[in-house]
Amino acid sequence: NAGVTQTPKFRVLKTGQSMTLLCAQDMNHEYMYWYRQDPGMGLRLIHYSVGEGTTAKGEVPDGYNVSRLKKQNFLLGLESAAPSQTSVYFCASSYRDRNVEQYFGPGTRLTVT
Amino acid sequence: GQQVMQIPQYQHVQEGEDFTTYCNSSTTLSNIQWYKQRPGGHPVFLIQLVKSGEVKKQKRLTFQFGEAKKNSSLHITATQTTDVGTYFCAGRGEETSGSRLTFGEGTQLTVNP
């Protein structure tokens, strides 16, 4: 089992460029999450999904879009990158909503210049 | 919205000293989880506390959930260099609140050998 994988690991974008981050999990989890991690601010939830075909906004959704076309994949898109989106992005998954651990991927370090 | 605050932000200790990080919520929590993130790594689940006043131990780590379910602590006895990393608490509001898991800012622990 690979668990949760993320691609790419690193990326540098110029302001205004677009990109998609891919998250994949092989644990058959229903719930998937995208977080961003900035120094001194912990992990903040961007968007999440409670199952295939569903998405919902988290704490900081502006500037991002997501899609969950397949149960095992959760995509995070940046349509027009801004320097404020420079961050480390973590994907996570869990098999149900409450009282269970979240499994995190290795992260994507994104720099927007 | 729900806020989870964690102190201290940084802690430097000599190997063998004890370490404690504290987590406080603005609202009553249904549960609290603790995660550890090694430098350059991703968050890894340590434990979950659900009951008021609950205390759980994992070897040298002791986790407590406050009686009012608004605060929690993680205590490490006799730190080792392998304890280096950032420790996050993450709390969830009560089931009727519709809230998501909210992470604290984290406490970054360094251990001098």
C-alpha cells in the first residue's frame, strides 16, 4: 500500500500561471482533504470531499478549485496563481468523517514568483 | 468560527528534559487529536482523546483532555533527539455544530543532544 501520494513534490510558478496538484489514495477512503501549511499558522483546510463526485469549501477556499471524479483521486487546481499561494500543500484522507485519524500525503512545496 | 490555539510556538530543550505543549479551544470539542510532523515530513497521527478528563500514555508521551473538553496537553518525559519535530493538536466541535477538524498552530520542538 502506498497510502496517500501527491504529485508533484515541488513546483515553481509565475504569477498568473495555472496548475493542478494531484492526490491519490489506495485505502478506499471516502473522505479526502486539501490543506495548506504556512509558517506559524498550522494546517488550514482549503477544500474537502465526502465522497466521489462531491466537494465542499473549507476555511480558505478562495483562489482554488477541486474535483473528485474518482474515489481514489482528489485534484486541487490553481487557475491564476498568486504569490500569496506560496505554501506547502498537504492532501489527507480518512475512511469516515468523525473520530478517525487522517492520513497525510508527503506534501507539495509550491512557490509562486 | 472555532479556533484552536497552541502554546508555545517553539520549545528548545536539552536531551533528557521534559516538554509540554498546550492546546486551547474557544468552543467545546467532541474530540482532540495529536499529530507529529518531523522536519521536512508530513503530519502523522499520534492519538485521539474523546472523553472528558481522559488521559492516555504512549511510552514517554502523556496526553490529557480537559474536564471541560476545551483544552488538552501533550507531555514528553525525558526528551530524546528522536522527539524533534512539530506537534499539532486538532480539535473538532460537537456533532451538531457541523464543524471540521481545526488544527492548532503547532509547537516546534528542538532537542539539543
